[in-house]
Amino acid sequence: MTIPLTFAIFVLALCLTGCLHPRIGPQSLPRDRGEYSRSLADSWKEETLLNIVKVRYLDPPIFVDVGNIVASYTLAQTGTVGATVQPGNSTGTLGATVGLSNSPTITYTPLTGNAYIKGLITPLPPEVLFTAMQNGMPADSVLFSSFISINGLRNQSVSLSGVVPADPGFHRVRALMREIQVSGAVRLYVKRQPNNHESKIIALRTQNIPPEIRDDIAELRQLLHLNLDATEFELTNAPLPTSDTEFAVQTRSLSDLMKNMAGQVEIPSEDQARHKAFPGFEDGHPTPGVVPIIRIKSSKQKPADAFVAVHYRNSWFRIDDDDLASKAVFAQLMELFTMIDTGPRENLPVVTIPAH
């Protein structure tokens, strides 16, 4: 009886191992990679939204990076066999178990240090933003979220006193820039001057373009006080141009960009009444001349269908999944975060948590 029982246990263990085999080794890579990718993306979105909400409450934003994920699988197999032999009555028992455990180790690195802080408070390079627009990022959205002023026309801004509307003409400029961008009549390039100085040039094409785009370019020139005949304009980082052939811009830092989005977080009425957050643009109570950048709503119950949601100060804050405009601006902010060059990170605190 012992040999058949042992054989049966072997077959049973082999079958169980075969069932678990697709879950380990190379076959696990597509599944694990996809699941970790989704988890990291969701975590990044929630962390970004949480920090925007915290800024509304004047709570300092903190970012934590995922440094390493080490996933280790353990496959354990055991088998038992036993028999009781009595005259005229023999009984036998057999058993087999196969266990699979996954114990990933995740390393979190708080983003701190001079390089990272500098990246948060340093204005975004204008040429990077114009390059992003040239590569397809909507010009009207980029100008609205990331620019302080264009040739003296100031964008709307947020301070502890509330939201300040944009100068007349600013929103028209960004709408015109979007139309011109779609037509392909604007481009950015670097031009070497006779003194070997490299200038960043914004060129407006005037030939082989539809009449309506030609009219848009003419209106843009008037609003920005640009030379009516010039086709090349030097991109400069300044509040005002020094000539009519300059495209003078001021850009926001990522910290300032988050503050402007935070000004449009919907906060509970009791928090607003007790002045726990700075004044902002409240949904349902529009401020004359103020255009919403993003809509972040709040509720006491966890939302059932949200693009991203976080819990903070006994409330849930969310971006609705059907709010495409807010989702696009939120994704744009996350893309801009990748432009920060924080440099090498040395001597940073690291928290390693075995996730069993």
C-alpha cells in the first residue's frame, strides 16, 4: 500500500505545482509589471492631488518617491502518507500541500534636499514650455496654467487674498495661440547670432496659411504689441519686452502652479467659515472674470466613480472621471513634474517596508 500512496501524493503535488507554475518565473512578468505599473500610477495621482489639497490649507506639500520594488516568490511543497494495517481491515491516509507566497519589499525615498526644493520654486523654462506646445501640448492650457504674463498681459493668479482675474486680452491671446498652433503656423528654434549668442526664436509663418489664421496672427500681434512686419521674435524671460520683436514671458514654478490649482479646490463650508483655508474660487459661486483651471470637488462620503480621490481632514476630495478638462490639466501638471532635474540624491532618509 505504501508505494501506491506515495505515488498518489507525488501526482497530487505535481498537479498542484503545475497549477501554480504560471504564477511564478518568467510567466509572472506581464502580470506583475502591469499590476505594479497601475499601482504606481494610481499612487502618484493620489499623492499629487493630496498635495494640491494640502496647499489650499497652507499645509506644506511632501512628495515620496518609490525607489525600489523587490518582489520575491516562495514555493513550498509538502506531502504526508500514513497507513493502519489490521487483520481484515486496512486504512491509509495521504495528503499534499503546495503554498505560494509573495513578499515584496518596497523602498520609499522622501524627496527633499536643495536640488528638489530648487526645482519646485524655480520658474519653468519658457523654451521647455514652448517646445511642449510645439510637440502637441495644447497652447491655451499651457499658457493658462504655467504662465504669469506675456508681453505685460498678466494671467489670473492666486494669493492669500483670493483669486485675481487676468488682464483683459490674456485669455484671447491663449485662444489665438491655440488656433495658430493647430494650423502649424508657429514654431520655436534656436538661432545663433553674429556674436555667437544663441537666441530662442518664435517664428510666425505668414505664407501658405488660411486667411482666418492670418487674421488670428494679425490680432495676436496687436494684443502683444508685436511688430506687424517681423516674422521672428526673440523669446525672453522678462515681465516686459524691450522692443516690438520680443516675446517676453514670465512662467510659474511648479509650487506656484500647484497653488493656483489649490485655489480652486472645493472645501467644506465649515472649513471655509472657520478660515481653515485661504480664499479661492468656489464651485457654484463664480467670481467675475475668473476662469476655472481645474475642478476638485469634495464630499463626506467616498466617491464611487472618480478619476482620482483622496481622504484629507475628514473629507474626500476628487476629480470626476467625466471631467475631461480637469483630467487634462491634472495630467499636464504630472508631466511638468518630470521636467524637474533634481540631480543625484545622496544621504537621503530611506524607509524600507516589507509588504507581506
